[in-house]
Amino acid sequence: MILTKIEEKLKSIYKDEYQESFLDQFRKLIDQWEKEKWDKIDAPSEKNVYLITYGDSIFEQGKPTLETLHQFLKKEVQDTITDVHLLPMFPYTSDDGFSVVDYNEINPELGKWDHIKNLASDYRLMYDFVANHISKSSEWFQGYLNGEEKYQEYFISKDPEFNIENVIRPRTSPLFHGYEGKDGMKTAWTTFSEDQVDLNFRHFPVLLETTEILLSYAQKGASSIRLDAIGFIWKESGTSSMHLPEAHAIIQLWRDVLNYFKPNTQIITETNVPHQENISYFGDGTNEANMVYQFSLPPLVLHTMTTHDATKLSSWAKTIGKVSDEATYFNFLASHDGIGMRPTEGILTEEEKQRLVDKVIENGGRISYKTNTDGSQSVYEMNINYSDALINKGEDDTEELAVKKMLAAHSILLSVIGVPAIYYHSLLGSENDYEGLEASGINRRINREKLEIGEITRELVENPRRKGIFQGLRKMISIRQQQSAFSPYAPQTVVDLGSNLFALKRRNETSGEEVFFIVNVDSQPAVAEIGIKGRDLLTGREVDSRITLEPYQFVWVR
């Protein structure tokens, strides 16, 4: 059965270039991996909350950082978090890990595979698979430059016959770069940077080898695998070379293979693009991504908390429904990257977007741009710590309101349909890291500070902002994890209660359990007519059908 599925996908990927030998090689791959021991895992439930972190986000001098991270999570975070998304943990040369030198080795500064195994004994793990590109220092690319036969088709050299005028990419650097090879200058397609060289999936051995890497991750403890920049993996002359049918077919092939060996392994696609393009990676809801990053959520929540108006968020949320019993959204507000603006296309006006850009600059952030097909530039993302982005200067910039606003934003994250993921700097109540920004000149470093374990442990007790956000989020998550209404697959119904309120119902169709969520997105008190009586899960108090919410207060009514 699995080989029939593989054959079907290979034919749709390679069409006239398909050869019977492709299936034979996949048959050998399947036979080889059937000899391995495979763990069984469950599908995500309301209990699952992801932490997005680097393997060295928490460090202690003289210790492998994966060991320190594990120690910190067990002692301080405990079971608030169930899944740890480890951003690329492999040897790399740039882009804070996303220019991978070797997909199969752990960066020695972080530790070894044994440290990953130990972490996996306490937490489910999500690995990053940077399948679109590899470091120019990798063995593969060096083999290409040195004329090794195996690697001559692993990369895409510049071809005057290939029309690139419609190519879409989020960078302003050249699409092709030149490299000094053994026999003279060689060129290669570089979507992201001179150091990140795109792989050529048209060459079948590239697909075979990357599939083997994917299987090795699942076998070595990954419960989830994030496919970084996956929309770029197939190039076609004259097209955007983005989201092409072959890219979708490759993900479907990988889903089939993972389902065969380790059912419930979550494939999570990362495509920072407008909403309709993004959700295309669900396929038919059962055959492609298990989760897609909900990229519209971060800028929309920021817009809502900035304007004190939930109208746009409510309208958009009405379009977000249940996908299937196997697929849902990967929800987040902050990540190692900035707050993407492309996902607001068709949702926010140019004036509304500019208001956010101006606010981010006022609050100490930076703006990153992309080149459009006509040569112009537009905002790609806003680089800032999310709690700093939320503050309206002169209105809610007291420490108490900064904490309340951050928790209110995360009440939305924890209530909407999908699985919530929290960035480590959000969980720990961090602020902009200007030192890292200035030292590196890299905009994204404003929100990637590394934290010394002794210092951060102390600050979680002594620093009011860190303590308020950390303890508030832990309490919210522990309550959420007990409510089946928050199953990742339980539908949501948006309720209109006024522009200064965002409200929705979540109902688990199996258990029948329902939770009514309301948050005041205003810096002034608001009255809500909810039409039901119940108990607020956060405070334990009884709630009448008419309630007054303090600034940024939220309730989960059962």
C-alpha cells in the first residue's frame, strides 16, 4: 500500500522524467527503515502546548546548552509545556542555525544526540528540517564546487533559458551567487543568502536523501517536524517558483512515509505568506500538513491591542474553522523571526499596516523589507519583542498594564482553534535586546537573546514583569489543559459583543464540553452581555449574563 502511494506521488512530481528506478530506490529505503524500532505517539490534544526555543537559549558556562535547557524546563517550566520546538540544532554557518552544514550531526556547542534523547524522555520534541537550502560550507556544496560527480545536480546553476522574472522571495539580495570552484566559477540559486544554497529537488537523489533525513529525525525522537521555507523547494521557469504543485506533492509523499512508520508525527509547514496561500498546505485536510503556522494571528492580535478594536480580528476569525480530525493550526504570537506583514494582505489596509510599522519603530523595533517583482520594496516583517510591540506609549506603558496586555494577547492565542506555541522570550517576559541587535547588525537578534540560567531563574522571582507574565501564562495553560473544549480539533464560533471585545465559543463535539471566551482589548473597562451564566475558570467565580471586564481582562466561562 505504501509503495503504491509513493509511486503515485513520484509520478506527479517528476511526470515525464519519472523512472521505475525511482520506486525501486524508495522500496530499498522503506525496507531499510522497517528494521528500526519505532516509538508510538499520540495525536495532539488540549494538553499540548509548544515552546519555541533554540538549543542554547538558556546556558550555563562549561555545560552543553541542551543539558542546561532540559534542567531549566524540568525545574521552572515543568509540565506547563509538553512539546519543545528546537530551532535548528545542527552545525551551521549563519542565520542563527538556518544555514545547516550537516543535517545529521548536533552542533557540539549544544551537546550530542544523547542530550536530545534525554530531553525527549520528558518532552515531545519538534525538529526543524531546513530542506530548501544548505550551507555553502556543507559537504554537499563543497562536493559541487570540487567537481564530485554525485553533487553536480544537487544545486541549481544559472541558466539563461530559465525565466526568473516572476520569482517571489522575501529578500533583497541577488537570486544567484557565484562561487570559486575547482575548475573555475560556478553559480547557484540562493533564495535567502549567499551562504544558503537551494537544493535541486528536480534531481531525484535529492528527494531520496532528504526523505531519509526526515525519517531519521522521526526515528531519533521527533514527534513533530517543521518544514522550514518549504514553499520554495520547487523551481519552474516563468513561474513564481513558490507553492508549486510539486512542492505540495513532496510534502504529501513525506506525510505518507511518516504515517507508515510513525503515525501522528506532526508535519508542520512554515510559509510566511498571505492566508489563502498558507492554508493550501493542508491539502484536502488529511493528506498534507498536520498543522500550518497561523501567520495572520500575530499581526492581527497586535493590531487589535493597538487600536482597541477587535473588528478585523473577529471578521478574520470567522473564516477560521475546523480543518479535519487530523489537521489544525499551529498558533503563535512571537517566534525567532519578526512579525510577518505579508499575512495581513487583504485583511489590513495600508494605513493600518503603517500604523503598526510606526508603532514598532516608536517602541524601539526595526523593520525588514522584501523586493517585489517590479523591483520596489515593501515591509516583510517587524522585528521586536512581542510584549514591547503591544505597548501603546503614554496609554498603557505601566509595568502592571504591560503584564496584563501580554496575558490578554496570549488569552487569544490559547483560546482560538489550533495548538498554541509560545516563544521562550514571551513565556519568560523578556524585552528588546538592543545589545544583541547592535552587536550583530541583524534585525532579528532584537528578540533572540541568550539567557544565563542563574540570572533568568533569579529574575523570574525578582523582576515584576518577568514574574507576572511567566506565572500568569503558567496558570492560564494549566487551566486550559483541563478543558476538552480546547481540543485542537474542536470548532470555534466567533461571537460579536462590541468592537472592544473579542469573544468566541469552543465546543468539543465528542465530550459536549463548551467554554465561552471573552477578552477586553481596551485600556478602559468594558461591559459584555454574554447571555449565559456560568463559572469563570480563571478565578472560580460565578459569572452573570452581564459582566464588566477591567482593562485587558479576560474570562473563560464554563
